[in-house]
Amino acid sequence: MTSDTVVVPITAIEEHHLAKLVDDFLELLVTSHDVGDPAIDRLAPNPYPDDPASAAGFAESTRDDLLDRRRSDARLMRAALRELPGDGDGLEEAEALLTRELSVPAADLDSWLRTLTAIRLVIAARLGITSDEETGTDGRHDVYDWLGYRLEVLIQAADDADGRR
């Protein structure tokens, strides 16, 4: 590990799923600009909920720029993730669990953190999650929790890298 790179372990199947989530997130950002979409609204929150005129003016002047930055961050993150052929289901267990060291340049770290957090916000909006303590029985909460784990691993690796500088 160098001081300008954060290294985190990731399995092939995790990388595949993470890449798919980033792809889905980018698709949402490209195709949906609907005011009133709870997921998009979570990504560009209203700082003036009691003042519709101020809220509209703020959204008009900042929403597109904020969503553009989210797209840029997600594209940067996606470029670092490898493609797996197909949907990943055809991988043998040994291949799926093969771990590699994923290097994230320190300059890209904030983009990664913002993107992981934004994807979690979208999932939370879609599932109605209002607290990290909430659990679900249908498995969809597991993706939300797993993204939180990946976020935590990245933050810990960054903290460790800072401690070595």
C-alpha cells in the first residue's frame, strides 16, 4: 500500500455485484430526473421543506449539478471495477470467491464513498428504510447492509492508510 492508494480486498462475485449496482445507479441517474421520485429526492434533498418557493429555487439552481456530480463519481468508481462475463451465475465457487486487492487512488476515495452512500440512499428510499437497525425478511435489506459493510471496509482501509503516512 502506498500513501496515495487505498487497497481493499474484494471477491470476484462481490466485485460483480458491486459493478451491477453501480450500473443500475447510473441508469437511474441518466433516466430519472423526476421530482417526486423518492430515490432521486434522497440524492438531492430539499433544504426548505416548509418553503415551497425557496425549495423550488434551490432545486432549480443545484439539482442538475448535484446529480451530474453523482454520475461522475459513479462512472469513476465503475471504471475501477472489472467486468465478469455473463451474470456471474456461471462462476465456479472457487472463481467466485477468488479475492483480489482492489486499489482505489486516494484522489478517488471521496467519489467512492459518495457513490456507495448514494446507492444506499436509493435502496433505503425504495425499501422505506429509515434506520440502519431496520431488518427485512425478504433479502433486499441484505444488499443495503452489505453496501454498508463495503463502505465501512473502505473507510477503515483509508484510516489505516492515513495512519501509515
